[in-house]
Amino acid sequence: MDGELAGVSDSELKRLAYARASTTEERERAAAAGAELARRTASAAARDGAAQGDAVPDGAVPDGAVPDGAVPDGAGRDAVAEHPDLPQEHPQRRRMRAVGLAGVLAAALALPGVSWALSLPDPDPLAAFGQPGDPATAAFVTELLGPEAASAITVGPQLARLDDGIVAIAFRASTVPDGRSTVWDAYCLFTANDPEVEPEQQDSAWQFAGQCVTPERFEAEGITAARRSVAQGDASQGNASLVDAVVWGPEWSPRIVRDLELDPQQWRGSVTDALAYGGLQPATAPEVDGAERLVMGPAQIASSSGVGGATLTVSAYLIESAVDGVRGLEPQYCLLVSTDEAQTSTACAALPIVERQGLSVRSSTPGENWLVELGTDGSIRFDRF
């Protein structure tokens, strides 16, 4: 199989290496693709060393070289200093990545089914944020999202050029009105046409999109943004559609995943999911008491009209609490219902309780009373009585 991959492009090898592998044949092909990538990396390093008059044995990386996907020591320290919320790396692991790695590459070539992935880019989805910021990327993102949304970015943005003439933009964004960074900053992935690629070379089949998710969902599932349909399953049999999609996390940097199965029936929302868009919404959220204690939101999550034409608007937010709960100091989750007459009703409870039981709040409009209920999946129900 190795000989069959000799003429395959690097981008196609990466696709094969990272693709979902559910059969023995697919796993063997993924391993072979990874081994070929490792071989090419080692050969390129050897050629570079020879060109500089410092011969390097085939299968080794020159001392001091930084393999693709790794972060130089200085850049890593600068990134941690600038963004203290990024995970700090153990010094021994950094030395192993930044110096030599000949043994890693040798193992990759000797055991292609197991060790080849060690020579590939860092699986840490935040590794890209260790690179210096690019003013051109920041300007492009500001033009794409608008100044207000771009000003909410707390980490990044980082741009990744992908196949098919598209780019992925990854960043974290504050969801509170004053733009403070909190542990609840949303993870965001947006896609667009690559401005450096001619339109005729871009694939118009992609449905470009952007999405922000909570840290909890990012760590568990990652983010799926732009999609391109590949095959439609039989709806009567409940089969999922096959798509090519731009994915970021829960491991690896933004990339295209081919033949991904997406089944909407597998989605299960949470009470905090809707709040992830807070930093990217227009500044129309209501003011709340203790705004300096907000950690997420407020964000408008639903609205409904009554018989007389009056409108109820439902917003939600997380706010710091001094109450020591089961998991320590947990924020409170609050529902705020406002009417056209500027009347507001609020109900709050500790986040773990809302995650288990939901939350409800009563409100009224002229001639009508309402019960607004938040389900544990983040859905909103309006009952008029």
C-alpha cells in the first residue's frame, strides 16, 4: 500500500490520515498515509540540512528544528503570557517536540500503524493560538464579522487555509456586554472564501457558516461549521446525511473532514448553548443588576406575541454567585422576561439545578398572564392563561 501512496499529494494524505476509520482496511490506509507523511517530513528535513552543509541522516530532524504544528519555545511562552487561559505545556514535552525528534520519526516509520501520529501536527486544538497574531487576519475577520463582534474576541483569531479555496477562522469570544474574558468565553469557528484564491478555483458547493459553542460543548464535541453535501440518507430509515465539513476540536486544529455523518436526531441541547452567541449578537440585551458579575450573557433566546399584539422577550444569563453548591461556587442561571411596557420578571437558580430541572418565570401583558418555561435541553415553552 505504501507504493500506492507515493504519488498522492500531502493534502490528500492528511485527509486519509484524519478520516473516520471504522474498518480494518480504512485503519490500515490511515496508518499508511500517516507513515508516508512522516517519511516526507523526515526527507524534507534531511534535504534542508544537506543544503545548508550539515548532513542529516534520513529519518531525522535537525537539532533545534521545529516540526510542523509545533510551537517554538519562545512563541509558546509569549502565547501563555498573552493568553493565560491557554493550557501550559510541560517543559519535558516541549523539548521533545522542539529538539531533534529523530527517535519519534524512526518509530513512526517502523510502526506505521501505531506511532506515526506522533510526527503529525499537534492534536491540541489550541496549538494554533501559540503562533503570533497576524494583523492581516485580524483585519479580514473584522471585515467578515463587523467591528462590534470582532471587538469581543478574547483569544485569536487564527486563520487556516483549507482545500477547495476556503479558510477557517478560529477564536474565542466574550459573551458579556463589557467584553471581559471569563472561563465561559465561547469557542467560535467561521468559514469564508479565501481572498487569495481566484473565484473560479473555489468550490461553490460549500455552505459557509459560523458557529459558537460553550467551552463544555467544545471540549466534548468540537465545532462543525461549513458543510458540503455528499450523499443523502434514506429518511424513512433514519439514516444520517453524509457531508464534508469544516471541523475544529475536540482534537486538532480546523480542518476538513470528509464523509462525515450528521444526524440531527443525535443533537441534545443544553441551557447554556444559546448563550454562546452572546458576544456576537447586536447590543440589544437588557441591562441587569450586578453586570460586573456576569460571566455569560445576557442573550435573547426567544420571543412570543400575545393576543393583543404585545410581545414577550426572553433573555438568559449566567452571573457569579457566592453560594457554595455541590460543585463549588456555581454561577446562577437567570431567565429574564420583558414586555413592550418595559416590565420585567426574573427567576434565577444555581446552574446545576437548572441543568437538572429547568427553570420557569411568570409574566403578564395587558389582559394575559404567562408562564415561560425553560427545558433542560434549552427549549422555551410559552403558556398563556
